[in-house]
Amino acid sequence: EMDSARNATRQLYHVQIMAYPDRSRADNLAEKLRERYRQVKIQATTLPGKGVWHRVLVGEFADYGAAQRFLGKEKFSRNYPGSFVQITMELSQTSPLSIAAIIRCHRFRNMIEASPLKILFHGIKEWRR
């Protein structure tokens, strides 16, 4: 089942600019960033012991290197210290794999995002296990 889950997802990379517990602050920053960048989104995630946080993500890249180059080229660290490349997983739109099958995979069980179609991995090491 784990191999089926891996084949049904695609790994994406974004630059995380900031994260806020307050959705309106994330919305305000996203609005500002959309003046310059086409791909800006907010991703809600539940952090253990901290509750729901709203990540402001810019760009969408198929590989880590491209996201890292974008982070450096745009010099986000000047205005947003601590910006970094965030890794996310999304279900392939063509996959017949059901959400229930992914939930049954014990490594995924606690990683379901607020949106049932998105799964967040907290690092490459966990994904490659």
C-alpha cells in the first residue's frame, strides 16, 4: 500500500515565506506577494502543540534545486528572514487511489492536512523510509 501511495502522489517544492496562526495575516502577506508573483498560496497545517498555522508559499517547483535557486535569486531572506524551501505532496489527479487507502498507511496517518487532498511531509527522510 505504501508504494501505491507514493505512486499516487507528486512531490512539489515551494518557498515558504512566513507562517501565521492568524489567517488574516497570511492573507495580507499573500495579497502583497501576488503583486509580484503569480503562484502564491496559503496552506493550513496543524502543528503539534501549536494548533493551526497558515503557511504563505510562493512558487511551485518539481525539484528542490529549482526552488532553492528561486529562493536565492529573489533574495527573500532580506525581507523575510527564515524563508526556506518547503516540501509538499499532492495526490496525482489521474490516480485511482482513494484517500482511505492513504489513511491506512501508518506513516501517513498523522500527516493529513486540513484539505484531504493534500499531504504534508515534514522532511525528505520520512518520505524515503
